[in-house]
Amino acid sequence: MKITANFSTIRSDFRLKIDTIFSAGTVTAVLGPNGSGKSTVLRVLAGLQGIDSGEIVFGDQVVNKTPSVHVAPQERSVGVVFQDYALFPHLSVMENIAFGPRSLGLSKKVSQARAQSQLRSLGITELGHRKPNQISGGQAQRVALARALATEPSVLLLDEPLAALDAQTKESVRTELEKQIDGFDGCVIFVTHDPLDAMLLADRVVVLEDGTITQEGTPSELAARPETDYVATLMGVNLIRGVANQGVLQVEGGGVLSVPQVDLRGEALAVLRPESIALHLSRPEGSARNVWQGSVRALTPMHDRIRVSIDASPPVIATITHSALADLKLSVGTSIWVSAKTLMIEAFVK
């Protein structure tokens, strides 16, 4: 079932404006910083919060339309997994899962059969008699997912489904979650602030910043062409703004870059990956057409490499090996030369 969402909602001084389509058979991640409106999107789609203008259509059914249409949550064919899982502490795992279909008016026998089926599907049959305080975080996540799926919804909404897990548990549960949502033929929408979750689980990413969609596309499209500083930071690339003309980018704030896209004209964005930047203690000689000077602002270890933040025109972030760091003897404040080959830069008009 396709969801067409074109609405706005206002709470206090915050305004959320959404205009997009969520397609059936597609896993969409809603990605954004804290306070951007991600969870509000899910609450509105679930029917737990109203809208102030616009409309929302599930398939052929208008579920929200100002001023008078608001279809109740239980009539929307929506399954929800909340961030804290929201399991009923006084009910067993089996009873928690059966609660969903029971709330739709199904008989106790049918509801228990669906619960048993979900327990088997998720490989947690042995947990059926336990209470929520007797299971782990990863198990609770599976139970919450099973409860949502037991209603046989057309839409599955997940609010930060992995946020409550420790790093070790998160990896295994992410793999399990991927299997479950891959087998779901409805519309899946999940909220996250973790770009890794979005890259690994989603077919499509919608980026929210300050209540507005700033970019949407496949994970690879966002990685290749980030359109905001937030997206560029998430994708681990340098995003450089300027004005392009005949293969030259006059950088906003100072500096000039040679770019391979010679046909570009006007305001443009350029993407330069940190691993494509070379650092030197003296002005380099070689084939790189882009050479400029700066100073080291920060050094940050990241796994097997070092992230070097450089104050320059344009400012950039480079990644180098530990051996390169030792050879260059870098520290905060060190004067450094930066170089990047033209072909390593991709520029485009926003």
C-alpha cells in the first residue's frame, strides 16, 4: 500500500512540513538529528497525532484531511514498534503479541495462533511464558516487532528500533530485523539518527532537518551527492559550496578548486572524499591541480585511520594512516599543504 503524505503539523513553536510518497515493498528510513521531527512523522502516520493542514492517503483511503477527516489508529492497518518497545509489563510475551490482534476484535484463539506463528518466525518460541522484565533488550525488540506483525498490517512503522540496544546486541538484532522487513511486502518506514542503520536497512532515505525534508533518495545517491552539510557529515565526505564556471569552482568563503565538470555554470556543490586528499609538509610537486595551504585544527582517531580537520580555504577533513601521521609529525596547529586531484572531485548543481 502506497502512502501519499502532504501535510503540516504545528506543536508549540515547531512546524513539521512533509510532502513525499512512501511506496509499498520499499523500506524507507527517516533520518535526521534530534528534534528534526522524525518521531512526529511516525505518530502522524500512525494516527496518534493530528495534522493542521494537508492530507494523508493510504492506498485509496484518505486517513487525514483537514479539517474533518481523521481515521483512528486501529482502523489504519498500521503496526508500530516504539523506541522503548512499550511492552506491557504485567503480560507474558505471548500475551503481549496476542494483544495486537485481540485489540482488532479477533478471537482469543485466532490471536494466540497468530502470536505462536510470530514466535516461531522470529525464533523466540521459548520466551512465550516470560514477562518483559525476564528478557534481554534484543529479545524485547523481537517481541515488539512480533506484536506489530501479528496484526498483519499493510504499513510497518519503527521508531528508532535499535537505539535501546548495546553495540554488540545491535549488530545481531540489525541482521535479524533486516530479514524480517525484507519479508514484509507492505510499506516499511523506520526512524533513525544512525546513518549506518539507514545505509544497511533502507532502500530509500528521507532526510529531515528542522521539520523539513532537505534531501531524499537511495543511500548511494545521498553518499554520492549530499546536498546539506548534515548529510555530508553523515556520509563522511567534504561538501564544498561555490560558483562554477568552465571547470573552476570559486569557493564560498574563499579559495578556488579545479573540477572535472567543465559544463557546470552557476551555484554548485562539490563532493571531495577525505581519503582522496593528500597532506604534505611543503608545497607538493606533481599532477594534482588543486593545492592549498592550511593548518591542523583537530586530530581524531577512527579505527585504523586518523581524521584530520584542516582550517583552510576551503576547510576540509582528510583521513590518513597512523604511519602517515607519524611521518608528518602532525599536531594541532601544524602548517600543512593540501592537495586533491581534479578527477577526485564531483561537482553538481543543487
